[in-house]
Amino acid sequence: SSGINAEWPLRPGLESINRHFTDGSKELESRLTKEQIALLRRQMALQVKVADIIGLNLNETISILVQRALLADAENVRKEFKISDKKFWWVKVRALAQTRNWPELEKFAKSKKSPIGYSPFVMACIDNNNKAEAIRYIERVSKEEQVEFYIDLNMPEKAAEIAKSAKSIDLLDNVLNAIGSQNTVLTETINSFKNSL
């Protein structure tokens, strides 16, 4: 509660600044200041649950709520501040992956059709060193992305298989470029695939 007293003097200052903007035809600045005051109020209400939330920006606020498994609070902040579905999904996917909350990430992916696609799910899993989880979402992205992700995951055989199923010489060349001269058996297999197309 000492944090509340330390941060509370900021709000009267923001309200004073907002009055100045309102008086002076600076609509954008006035709106942004009002939003900042509202965010600060919301953070103060949430400070009981999350001590270090004061002063974070909107994305960071949602992220920390998700990371602390306060999903209903994160959803309420999203609604209150009219965060778009796309932005909210990006923040939530990254936050769930950062805390390695894989069951909740999977549940979120299945909750409805993702407005951001499934590449962010794959990338978040890769960024947080979970190959098995990344693979769970790869089938939900385009063939081109699948090839790139399998290359990133050091699975060139699988990348070649996908490129062949896509009947794409360009994708097969991408796999060849990724493996270089390291894997002569796979190089021969890919060249065989290319000749059969």
C-alpha cells in the first residue's frame, strides 16, 4: 500500500495537464492523458493483486496480468481500453509462452479462430525453447511458413517433405540453401524431389 501513496500524486498532475489540453484545443493530447489517468486508476485497483503494475503501459499491463494467470482481469482491461482482438491476441500469446503456460496457450488457440493466424503461436514457442509445442501449431500455418519453421527447428527432412507436398521447387531450394553441403543424403533426396516435379 506504500506504492499507492508514492504513485498517487501523479494523478492530480495528469488531471491538471488534461484540463490544460482540454482548454487549449489539443484533442489528441487530452484523449491520451485521459486514457493514461484511466490506466493509472485501473492499475491502482489491480495493485492489490500485482504489486509491480503501476506505471506500466497498456500492453505491459495486459502481459503481466496474463503472466500472473489473472486472465479475467486481462480481459477486463482489454474491454475497458477497447484493445483490438489482434493486439490482445499478440500480447496474450507472448505472455503465455514467456511463462511457459502451454496448457493455457493451447486452450487459447482453440478458443476461437485466431485473428492473427497461428504463426505467432509457433514463434512464441520457438522463442521460449519449446520445440514440441511449436510443432503443435505448425500444421495450422501455410506450407511456406511450415518449411521455414521446420528449418528454424533444425528439422530439414520435415521441411523437405512439406516442400515436396507443396510441389514447390522454390521451397525445396530454400531447404537446400538452409542445409548447405552438410547433408549429402538429404541434398540428393531433395534434388530427386525437384526432378520429379
